[in-house]
Amino acid sequence: MSNATAIQIATDAIVVAIKLAGPALIISLVVGVFVSIIQTVTSIQEMTLTFVPKLIGVALIIVIGGGWMLAELTSWVEELWGSIPVLT
């Protein structure tokens, strides 16, 4: 296996990881900013208040997009396993 092939596999793995984690991280960020704005407006300074809305948001993303996430990961793994014979 050449250096270029190893770099390509690592790059593909990073891209798949970003595609899978991106939606959950984005919704967590949006919910966190929204709750922070509400906390600022209402002067509530409870640090644990953001945890439950973020958890609910990420759970919804996983429920809604879980099939797509699993399909993306499965597709990448099948492609990787299929390329094993030509790597040597």
C-alpha cells in the first residue's frame, strides 16, 4: 500500500466522520445558542439547563437521520473492505 492510498483512506474516513457527526453537532450548537439567549434574557444562570434540550435535539437528529447515517457508514465500510484485495 502506498502513502497516497493510506492518505486517501484516512481522508475518506475523516469526510465520513464529519458527515455523520455534523448534523448532531450543528443542532447541538443551535440549541445551545438559543438556550443561552433565553438564559441571558431571563437572567437564569443555571449551567445544567442546556443539557436536556441539547440531548433531545441530538436524539431527534439520530431518530430522523439514523437510517441515512447507517447507510453512509455501511457504504463506506463496504467500499473499504472491497478495496482490500488491491491494497497489497
